Amino acid sequence: MKKCIAWLVVVSALMTGPGCGYRLEGGGFINNDVTRVSVAIFENKTTQSRAGISFTNELIREITAKTNTIVVDADNATRKISGTVQSITFSTLSRSSSENVTEREVKAKVDVVLTGAGGKILWSVKNFSATESYQVSDKVSGITVDDEANKREAVDLIAERVAERLVSQMTNDF
């Protein structure tokens, strides 16, 4: 009987779970009350052919994953997010010799606008930037790696970081 009562106490404690008051971050709507939003493909003013699509896809993914706002097509939304990839620049971070670049840095700047009915601006940011570095060649052996693939991956990582920060700012109403 004592074993049975002890077992019930343990099972009961496990089922109740800790009551520490912590909860996962996220949820809610972007910009306080935006329940549905369309996201237009970002205008791309750079020479990186996939940049506008990368930034758009990452923003949609982040809104869907971290908020209760539903992303819909333009016909079903009174609120719209649009953006422009203003620039993507590359600079040398390190060299193994005067001719051999081993690491580069990519910097992207985007403008984003959330508009409501009648085109009223509800939220906006200009020159929102992020940077990422990528390897061009192996420092020890001097072997060249796939520079274009690493460059694309760096731009995609920047798009992901920018989307995370944008959604965080929109949901926190900064």
C-alpha cells in the first residue's frame, strides 16, 4: 500500500510538471494587431541575382515560425510588407599573401516597409544591415574553395539574420 501511494505521488508530480513560470518566446502578431499580411518579393538593387528572393523567403519563414500572423497573398491582405535589398558589398578580411585572399566579408543593407489600408506606413526601417564572413581559400594549403557557393551561403545567412531581427523588432514594436 505504501509503495502504491509513493508511486502515485511520483506519477502525479511528473504529470504536473514544473511551475517555474517560464515560457517560450514568440507568438503574438507583428506590429501589435496585424493578423494577416502579404509579403512582396523584395526589390533587388544588387548584382546578386537571388538576393531579393532569399530575403523575402527568410522573412516569410520567420513570420510563420515566430508569430501568429498569417502570410497570405496580396488579394487577401490589407497589410503588406515590401522591401528593397539596397546593397550587398564584399571586402577582404584576410590574405595569405598579397595575391591570395583567404577570407571575405559580405555586408547587406535592406529597407523594409509595413503598410496598412490606403498605403499608410505602419512600420519601417531603412539601411537595416548585417554582415557575414566566408572562406575563399584554405589558409594553410592555399587551396581555393567554391567561392561562389560560399558567397551565396553567406548572403543566405545574412537574409536569415535580417529576417530574425526584423520580426523581433516588428513584434516588440521598437
